[in-house]
Amino acid sequence: MSSLSILFCSPDRPELPDLLTHAPGYNGATRNLKQDRGTTVTLVSLPAGTIVIKHHRLSTWRQWGDSLLHGSPAMRAWQGAQLLQAAGIAVPQALAVAEQRTAGFVRESFYVSEALLSHTPLNVYWKTQQQPCPRPHRRIFLR
């Protein structure tokens, strides 16, 4: 038996727990920003504002072990955002963290943040550069 546990939810966004309960069938206009084997990043337009939902599906023993030792991907993202904010680095506001567990193991996790629609996503920025940037230059830029 699995159930969704909301670990954190911004008090001014009470619609998020219900939205995550019905994932991935989100209400509102959606656009997939990224999809790979275990992660889907979705831009969701809601009446209260546009959000980004990072949905992680854990399906291997290694992923389950990592989540037991270090927390789910969503929890780690939330903790990372808190550390960056404490250091004075601007990051999108974290809005919610949720996990779905089965037999004590995290099977899915959700990290919800505000969407920064006025900014160019980093992957698009790199792809649209006139000249390819060498890896060391990209590392310096990211620092």
C-alpha cells in the first residue's frame, strides 16, 4: 500500500497537495521541460501562478538505498535550495515536497518550485551560444 506524504508545502499554496495527489494528470496547461528514464520536469500553469514540478520515479535498488541514506531526490533538492538561499544565492522559491512510499521505500518524489518564466533555461542558453563553450569555461560560468 502506498500513500503520498506531503513533507513541506508553502502555506500560501494550499492547492498543491491535491495537485500532487493526482500526478501526473495535472490540472491546467502543462509543458514537459525534460523527460528521461526516471525524471519528468513539467511546467504547470495554475490560476495562482506557474510552477515547475520535478517528478522522480525510483525503480532500482541503488536509488532506494540512496533515498534511505540521503533522502529522496525531492528532499535533497529542497535541502539544496535552502542551503543556496542561506548563502545568498537566488533560487526559485520552493513550494512543496512530497514522497510516495511503498513498504518503507520511496517510489516517487515530487519537488515543486516557482517557475522563472523571465529567465532563459541554462540548457537553452548553452545550445544557443554562437560559439561552443569548452567544459572548463562552463564550469567557471556556473561557479
